[in-house]
Amino acid sequence: MHISDIIGIIILSTLYFLQGVALGLPLGSLPIILVEKGATYAELSAISLSGFPFSFKILWASFLDKYFIKSFGKRKTYIVPCKYIIGILYLIYSSYVDDDINNLNITPIATVLLITIILEATADIAVDGWVLTILSEENVALGPTCQSVGQNLGWFLSQFIFVQITSVKFANDYIYTTPSDQPLISYGAYFKFWGIFTLIVTFLIHFFKKEVNPTTREFKSIWEVYSTLKGFYHNKNLRFLCAFLLVYKAGFAFMDPAGFLQLVKKGFPKETLTTIGILAYPIQFIAPIWVAKYNLKKMELQMVFKGIFVSIVFTIGMMLTVNLYQNGSGDGGWILYLIAAMAFTNQIGKIIMEVSSASFNTRICDPSVGGTFITALASVANVHRTIIQPLGLTVLDFVNFFAANAIGVAYEIYLSYKLENKCIQLQEAPKEIWNLEHVSGEHGDYVEMKEKLTLSPGKKESDSLL
């Protein structure tokens, strides 16, 4: 591999890593820390909602494609300023974050996180585009690998390690020989470290990495890009896919963000919980390899429904676990193994669903508007994590935890019964039915299948979706 590709892989992985660090705070560790201090689910939803910009970045993605400083670099025009601001923001807020967390000052925490995620979402658009030019043509497929490895590592540090190293109990149990009331590092020290690290990385990219601007198709205006988005409405197959991506995980909106938090509220040590999470984390790297062999056989949507089944098992099992757990029994015994089994099951179900749906979106991508196509579908898929889950947390302040999840399980079973055959037909259909832009011609018809799909043996005529 050429040295320029190696440098490109390092840069991409590092930028995605910083993105994972930022996302791991509102969507991972902070809800665990704050719920132990007495925060309500409504307050936690305000923290989790700070991740919503990743669901709406399509709204300003075309602006980045159209307006940039050519001499500086099309992607660096946005990556460098965004990362500088994030680094400075971390440094400034490091002086206040300890008081805000300890006193449950939710508004400033949520505000800082929201600003950070808006900047990260903007930089993410640029980084995704930079993949196409920073790597050579033969190695450009390594871009998604950089993203997966980088984000997961960053998320790991901010979701699990952050909880452990800022915990007094963890330090006294495993590190200190003499008991202390101070953790290994404070919340402020953590923010300060990543502020300095972000500034150093940004400085190196700013002054030592020259960007080669893309020579591929450029849109004449941002409105030309936006005009292609109407294909998501006019193409009935894309319209169905977007609706499916919005709702297929909705039944897990209560358990996903609150299942393990319920254990913490009942007294299960958050340090033990994050240790279990650390042990389960290798699944994030192993499971995608297993899922990939089925996705390569174009079985992506079938795998999504297998992931739904695994997540239903997790939801039912977690309801049982929360019901059985008694305060003070979390440091050993059978309950610990049950919670560990739930953590592994949760990871497997999520990975199967998310990796498979993303693989399907990539396979059907309309190459004429690839960036817009993928960003739009990714934005729709992110709605569950950044909007539906926080709303689920809010609902749990008013609805019984077990009743809400029982309804969620029933919803997922019904959804699978009604849509699995329909999705399998979409999975087997030719790529042409997914075209985003209309055909050139006097009628301007959108490219979508006009005749019924050929049904596989055993399927009923009524199961055809077109």
C-alpha cells in the first residue's frame, strides 16, 4: 500500500475516532452518570436529544458541496474550523462541567453537547466526502472500515472508560490502596484532555496535510442537489424504505435507552455495569464480520428481521432481569451472569440490524447522486437513536417501564409479521427500482418498476408490493 493511503487511513480513522468520543458522551456515559445522581428520564432525554443533528445533516450537506475555499481544500474548509471550535469548547467547559454534573445542571450540559454534535455532524459530511479523494481508487473501499473502527473506539472510551475513570468507587475498589473520595480523573480533566488532543490533531491536518479537491461532478447550485431529494417521495419503493427505516426499531425505544438504567436506579453498581460493557465490546468488531457474509449474499433485509428477533429476546430477557434484581446483589452470583448475557444479546441484535440495513442502503445507492442518497438514508436511520429514543425516555416518566416494553414487543412482532415478506421482495428486486433521479425525456418519469416483481416460489400474489 502506498504511503499516501496509509496517511489517509490514519487521518480518517482519527477524525472518526474524535466523532465517536463526542457521540459517546450524550448517547452513552452521561445518562448512566446522571441517573445515578438522581436525574429524571425527561432530563436524560434532553441530553440524548443533543445527538439529533446527525439525523438532519442532509439539510446542509449540499451547502458544503457548493461553497468552499478551493485553495484550502473542499473538505478541510469545514473540518478544520469545526474541530478547532470543538477543541476550544472542550477546554473552556472543562472548568464548569464538574459542578454542572454534580449539581444536575442539565441545561448547560445539553447546550454544550448540542453545539459539539452540530459541529461534529458538519465535519462528518466533509470527512465522508474526503474519503473519495484522500484514498486511492483501489483503496477507497477502506473508508467505511476507518469509520467503523474509529467511531467504535471513540465511543468505547467515552461510554465505558469515562464512567470508570471518573468513578470514586471504581478507583477505591481496583486502584487505590488507601480509600479516597477522589476519582482517577475529574470530568473536567477528561474534557480538557480531549480538547487539547482535538486541537493538536486539527493543527497537524491544517498545516501538514494538503487536500486534493475532487474532480467528479459538481452541482451548479445547492438547489440542484435538493431537487434530487424529491425522488425519495416520487419513487414508491424509496418512500417505503424510508418509512421502514423510521419505524422498524420503534418498539425498542423504551428498552434501548433505559433498560440498563433501570438496574442502576435499583442500585446495581454503574462501575460493574460498565465493566460488563467493556467485556461485551469486542462483539462490535466480531459480529460485523459474521453479518457481512450474509450481506454479501444480498440477504440484508432478511438479516434485519433476524436482528429484530434477537432484540425482542433481549427486551423480554431484560424485563425479567430488572424484575428479578434486588438491590445489593450486583457484585456477584447468577444475576451478574444474567446481566452479562443481556449485554451480549443487546449488542448482537443492534449490530445485525444496523450493519445489515446500512449494507442494503449502500448496495442500492443511485451512483449519480451517491453522496446525497447515502446521507439522506443515514439521516432517516439516525432518527431512532437521536429522536425516538429520547422521546421514549420521556414517556417512561409517565408510563410503567414493563407496560411500555410489553407494548414495544407486541409492536415488533406485528411489524415483522406484516412486513417481512414485503421487505424480502425488495431485497431481491433489481437495483433499477431504487433510482433517485428521473429519466431524461418528455415525460420525466421516475425510474421504478412498472411491472410486478417475479415472486419466489411459495409467495402469494397478495404479497407483491407493486
